[in-house]
Amino acid sequence: MTPTATPFTHTSANGLTITGRRNTPQTPAAATQVPLIIAIHGGTYTSEYFDIPGYSLLDRAAALGVPVIAVDRPGYLGSTHVEPAESIILANAEALDQVIGELWQEHGAGHAGVFLIGHSIGGAVTTAIAAREPAWPLLGIAVSGCLLQVPDGPRLAFDALPDILMIDLPGPMKDSVMFGPAWTHATTMPDLSHSSDTSVPRAELIDINNGWISRVREVNAQVKVPVHARQGEFDALWITDVGQAADYAASFTAAPVVDGRLVLNAGHCVDFHNAGAALQLSQLAFALEVSVAKADAAE
């Protein structure tokens, strides 16, 4: 698959700079039935998470004629930091709400609307953006690596982190929680994923394991667009089982459609496992389905 991504930088009207990468669809599809996808990465990764060779959401989408913009969230690479305030996840959502609106104005002409894909902390940010009911046309969301409860071990470990702005997680520690058993991924992983590694704002690790857990049900209940949710069977960062996955899906009480389940034989970063292609194609299919439904309803 020929790589399709190019870097970009966007400066928002409020002075926030956001970097990232965007694809170039090989054969543009009929725009009115295709979304503009915005992809939002998780903690300790950059936007390159969605563009690892052989595992690239941007390349898979480009082959289908679907444009994707993967942003570096605030505080990552060239993107401006935001103040944590009550919740850095909610602060991310507020900042990206405006940025995505501007990206829609610049790149969305003729498309059905915006579809968000978020992983891990980026998934939490994605649901928080949707709960804001943005002014730009949000078609739906797909999240992975998010549930309702976290194990005590990781939560206590993150609480004990030094009080500094950015944290570099040791490689072996990170790989042990991001990946499932060796037989669930290629021998080139986790090494191939490391090009997208970076430091993470400490406030994010504290928020996702504490404050977010206390507000996730309230936020999810405010999402009024279709939801696609997936969780790796061997995710070490969440209490993960069929019941938890079902309970998470059920928490989207106002969403018109919820497609949620576990992904067997995968860890936290499902994209980087043998199940990754199926995950991404499922997300893209869901995005196209809601786009076509929107286009048909407008006729």
C-alpha cells in the first residue's frame, strides 16, 4: 500500500497551533456520501499512531477515497499545550472543538460531515467533543481503548508519578500494557510502533484514571450521534470483559445507534495487533454507513 500522508500545521483563530498529518485519497469518492474523518490519538503517542506502515488508518481510508486528518492533541509535538483546569480531557475537547470546526471549513466542502475516530485518552476526548454537540456537522464517532473502570494497579502507579509537566514512560513498561500476548501481533511489533512514541502530559494520566472515571457515564449519556466502540480482549489498562464492554455501550443512552463489543485476541492498541485491519475497516465502514444515511436523508 503506497503511503499517502503528508504533515500539516493549523493555527486556530484563538491562537492554538495544531500539528498532525493528513492523507491524500488515491481515488476521491463521491464527496457528498463520504465523511471528513478526524483521528485523535491516545496518551504517549503522536498522530503517527494512525500512520504506522502496514497498520495505517490513513492509508486504508485513502484507498477507499476517504480523507483523514490525524491531529496531534494539545501538548504533543508542535501542538500548543492547554491548561488542565478541572479536567485536561475536557480542556482538550474544548480546544479541538474549535479546531475541528475550522478544519471542516477548510477541507470539508461537499462532504457529508465530520466523523471522529479516537483511541484511548483520544477516545475519551472524542466522546467529550461529541457531548458538547458541536456547531459543525458531526456524523458519528468510533472509539477504542476506553471503558468504565480501571484496575487499581495502573491507577495507583500513575498517581505516584513525579509532579512534572511531561512524563516519559519506559519502553518495556509501555509495551507491557499496550500490547496483548505475543501471538496476538506480528513479530515486528511492538518495535514498529515506537516511531509514534512520545512523552505524555502527567495531567492526562491522572485524569483518565481518576476524574474521567467519575464523569464518563454522564459524558457518554450526552452523545447524540451514532457510536462505534471496540475494546481489546487483553487490554491491561481497563477492567475488560464482555460485561464491561456491554455496559460501556449501554452508557450511550441518547445515541441513535451503538455498535459496541470486545475485539478478541488484541491488547489496548488494537490497531497494532493482528486484529488491527479488521478494526480499522469496521470503523471506516461505520463512518461510511452514517455518511450515506445522512446524504440520503438530505435528498
